[in-house]
Amino acid sequence: MSQAGPYSVGQRLSYGNAVCTVRYIGQVSGTTGDWLGVEWDEPSRGKHDGSHKGTRYFTTRSKSPTAASFVRPTRPADTPRTFLEALQAKYASEVTADHKPISSGPQIVISGKVAEEIGFDKIRKQQAQLGELKYVILDAMCIDAATAKDRGQQQQQQQQHKEEAAIRDICPKVIELDISRNLFTDLGPVVDICSNLSDLRSLRINGNRFLDVLEVKGSQDAETAFQGIKELGLEETLLSWHDICLIASRFRKLATLYANLNQLTRLSPIPASTLTTTLTSVHLEFNYFTSLSDLASLATATNLRNLHLKGNNIAAVSSDSSEPAPVFSPTLAYLDISYNKIPAWTFVDALPDSFPGLTSLRLAHNPIYDNPALVVADPTANDATTTTTATATTTVTEEAYMLTVARLATLKSLNYSAVTPNDRNNAEMFYLSRIGRQLSAVPDTPAAEAAVLAQHRRYAQLCELYGEPVVNRRQEVNPAFLEARLVNVAFRFCFVAGSSAAGGSSCLSEKMAANGAIARNGKLQQNDSREQANNKLSKRNIQIPKSLDIYAVKGIASRLFGYPPLSLRLIWETGEWDPVAGFDEEASDSDDDDKEEEEVNGNQENYYLTGDKEVDGTGTKSRTENNNNNSSSNKAGRWIKREVELTDSPRQFGFCVDGLDVSIRVEPR
């Protein structure tokens, strides 16, 4: 260790509560006198990375380009403390020996008004009873030792023995201790402190920059001092994974390890120790991992249950295609890979291979959630329907949620939300319908279908549960032919209950059918000729050019059914079903036997209630109906039928509907 005067390389200093580590002592070209080259714990505080005017003087552990700077040795540093001095300053400085509060300084004034502290005197009294403290937080208190230093050898030994006894007597009930971001250079002082706290179960030494993890009084002393600790925090220490494991191996009962913010890129094999059998939870958030294979060494942890990988750069299962995917212990049930860079559903499909026991997952804030283009494509999406940005984002998130649930058969919790059996059924049916749409968009050839199904590993399993999806492939038509410019429209005239023209009845066909029904011998029989006439009156098929606007289409419907154009509504029945996430319908209190059809104002694709005058700006207006009108107890995730109202506009008919065969319901206003 280089040394000059009172300073040495590796020494920890604090200037105005800003902690740093001495990395260089000496002269700097172009200046006079000596300088201390320091690396700040807060990397944004510095000015460079250890080089000045093209000359490198030292190397920092941090990868930040502004973690280092030079300071003069004459600059006064904060006075270091022992553990007991910090404890007294933090918890007992405002209370006298007889536990009476002393003045806490000047009054706090906010906007000209004195802020009254209510109840703080009681808190100070309780905290001042150091013998009852169970949770001690002494982070950033400039602690560099457990006992007094910088005295004569004999006096130091006597003072050390006295203070060690004092630690054991003054705060014997401490079970959680946080001594993060202090001035330790090795584990020796940590061992001294913990050896006097027999009830200690959780230790956090985050942000300390240890110079040498092997510089301990003795491995046996460390294991004795740490024998009861089950939770260890080593965040932001900038240690290698090997050094982290060396420290953690001295904790024989360690179950939870925090190693966040350590610039880790790949984990080396875990050294032979009890870690492989005792670890149940590992936190490796905000590091630099790019694939799950970077964490392969954790596969030897046979009892691992929780793995936290939030905020990394994970985008693949394996960084190299020739590298086998890691397989973690079947006990690992919870995985947090939120805020990463997962780009495709193939990663999600591969999770059961690497995590065979996975039941809980956090996947939010990845490209597959945030980028609509990465959600399973819907080739039959209606061009006429547009949504606001907020609605579109909500729809994409809900679809991504359902697709994730459907792709992972064993998942019981996703993004902190429990996956109920009803949620799973809805998600799997939704996923299967999306696969059907993808199949509809490719040619009817084995190779094309195989290419689509290769993206969906659960397709065969879902078909066994729900049956194969309906695949409606569009027939290719030469765009030069007239056929390509015509739409086959099936008009169906229907009254709406309660409308002025309806007279309280329902569909025209139903009304006429009722008039033609004859009751004979207690049975209701239908007059065949009357039924044919009814169907002929209520349904008309016609071909309409795509180039006609909605006004012209409404005029055609007017001539077909004999109603004024402005008194009609045109409803395009898409024949598609969509789930509505978060829908919860209360049971109806009505005693009427004839329950009217209930309609839901959904969030997806601008669904509107019947009669709503709000238009989406495309000349269409969407609404939805319940799939099951007889059930009033259906919960969130109900399937609803997608319908689009073609409102009056000069927009071309071909842009308002999808495909060459459409069904339109005509209703009087």
C-alpha cells in the first residue's frame, strides 16, 4: 500500500459527507505540490476517470467517466468515528443521561409558520434506550473502526477491550444492522462489531469499498461473528462476483444475498462452500448481464427460490447460440426480469426450459410490453378503428399480459397479480384466437403453417383443451378484376327495442315470425311460407363498390328496406370476439323476465354504448355486446363481440370494413 504522510492508497476519506477512496498520491503534471487522486462513491461528483490532460494517473473501479478527481492533502476531511461514537451520535445525542430531551436547536419555520414537532420527544426517549434497540441504521456515519484507534499500543488494547465490552452491553438486542457507505477498508472492523451482537440476523455493508476481502483477523473469527446472520447486503461495493462469494461464504447460514449495482457482467463459479445449499434468494439488480447464461453458476444453488434480475440488459437466454441454456434448480419459483431488454416471445417460451419450477414472474417494462409491434400481429385488425395513445397502450399491455399467461402453463402470478383459473381460460382462448388470425394471414401450405406454429409451443396443447381455432383465409383476387373492387354485403334489418320505429318489438324477422306462428295441439308451429317471406324481407345480399362513401351505402340500404336514409344506422358485425380486462358486472336487480341485452363500454378498440354519439374520427363508431346475456355473474376478462357502427361520412366504404365479405345490421334510429 503506497503511503505518504497520514494518507495511503486505498484509504477511505469523507469530505462534507461525500465519501471517496484514495487511488493515487503524488504530483500531477503542470502543477506544483502533491495531490490525492480520489474515486468518489457518487460517480457524478468527479471530473474525470483518473486521467488528466492525456496522462493516466490511476484507474477507478467505477466505469463512470466522472468518478475521479484530484484534491489537495491539506483539505480538511471529516473526522472518522468508532461504532459506539456513531451509535451515540445517531440515537442518543439529543437526550441527557437521565433520558430527558435536550434542545434540538432552532425552531423549524415554513412559510413564516413555526413547525411543531409532536411526538418526537417520545421517539427520542425510546431510541435513547440503546439497550432496547433492535434495528440500527448507521449508514454514512464515517465509521472506520469498531474501537478507538491512533493511540499507543497498550492504551489502544485497553480501550479496545473496554469498547468491545461496551458494544455487547449497550446494544445487545440488535437483530438488523446497517453500516453502509462508511470508511471501512477491510472486513476486520465489521467482524469486531458483529462478534459483539449475538442476536444479529441481518447485516448491510453496502457501498463500502473494501481493499482486500481476505484481510480478516481469521476465517474462524469471521465465521463465529457471522454465524447467526441470514441476510447480507453487499450492494454497490464494486467487488467481483468471486470476492462477493468469498465474503458470503463466511456466513454459514446465509439465505438472502443482495449484490445489486456491482457492474457484474458474468458470474464466475461459486467457490465450494455452504452457499450452494443455504442460499434461497439472490438479488442481482442493476448490473450488466445480457443473457441468462451469464448467471449459469447459480444453477448449482440447489435451494434457490427467488432470483431478482431487474434493471439489467438481458435480451436472450444464451449469449452464444452454441452455448446450452442454463437450467436452474426446480425450487426456483420466482423470477423478476422487469426493466430488461427482452425483444421477443421466443424468450418467454424458453423460460420453462431454464426455470422448470417457475410459478411467479415479473416481466413488465420490457420491449415486448412497451412496443406494440412486438405483440402477436393481428392481420385482421380493422383499419377504420383508431384509438387514443392511452387506450392503445392499455390495450397492448393487457394483450401482452394475457399472451404471457397463455404461453406459460405453470404461471400462478404475473407482475404481482394472481392468475386465477378464469384469467387463464380467457388468456388461453385469446391466445388461440390470435394464432388462428396468424394462420389466416399465410397461404394454405404445410410450410407456411409450420412456420407460424413454430412460434407457438403450446398450440397443440391448447387445441386439445379448446379445439382448433377457426382459420378464415382470404381468397386472393386479382386487383385488376372488378371482383377485387366489390364487397359482398349481407344486410340484415333489425329493430332496436325501445326505438320509435320498433313499436316495442325486436328484430323484424322475429316480429313477422311471431305473426306467422300458429298454435296447434299445445305446440308452436311455424308457417313455412310466411317464414320464407320474413327472411326475404329482413335479409338482402348485394355487391357494393369499395369506392362508394358511407352516405351512398346508407342510401342503398334505404332503398332495400324502404326507410329514409337519415333514420337508419349501419352496424358492421365483424364476427370477432375480444376479452375485456377488468370488466366486472354487478348482478341486475330487475325482475323483468325479458332481460335486455347488456352492452359494455370497453377500453379496447374504442368500444361505445349503443346510441353513444362519440365518434373516433374515422367515420366509424365501435361498440360491444356481452357474449353471455343470461349470466350476470361473469367476472373480469369476459369475451365481448366486436361491432363497428358506420357513421355518416364521406369516407370510402372499402376503408371502413375489412375483407370482401361483410355482414351489416340495419337499425332504425
